[in-house]
Amino acid sequence: MDDVKKEFSFLYQLVDYCYQKDLAKRIDLDQYQLSTLTLLFRNHVLKNKIAGRNLKRIDIIQNKKSLQDGKLHLASF
């Protein structure tokens, strides 16, 4: 936990800034708790990056009454 501030300095500073700005008046957190939050946010960001890379297509399904056949149409991009 001592190295989190050094290893992930940008994210730690961001977490600390948001804490000081919004929560410091209501909640007391020490350095270790901020480090834990930093690691949780890092884990969340990494999961979202990996999940975002797996998306290779977008499917759009539309059903319009103006279409003559009245069927569902699928378009992939």
C-alpha cells in the first residue's frame, strides 16, 4: 500500500483531489484508504478497457410502421 502513491501517482492524485473537494468535510480517510480506493478505480478502469476492446460490431434493430413488409430489420456495422 505504501507504493500505490508512487506507482499510480496520477490516479492517486485524482482520487485525493476528488476526496478533498467533495468528501473531506464529511468523511475522514487516511492514506491507506485513499490507496485502496485508487487500486479499486484502477481495477475498474482496466476491466473496462479490456471489455471495450472486445466490441467489434454494433447491431441496430429497427421496426418501423412505415416499412411495407412490417418485419424487423437488422443492420450490423
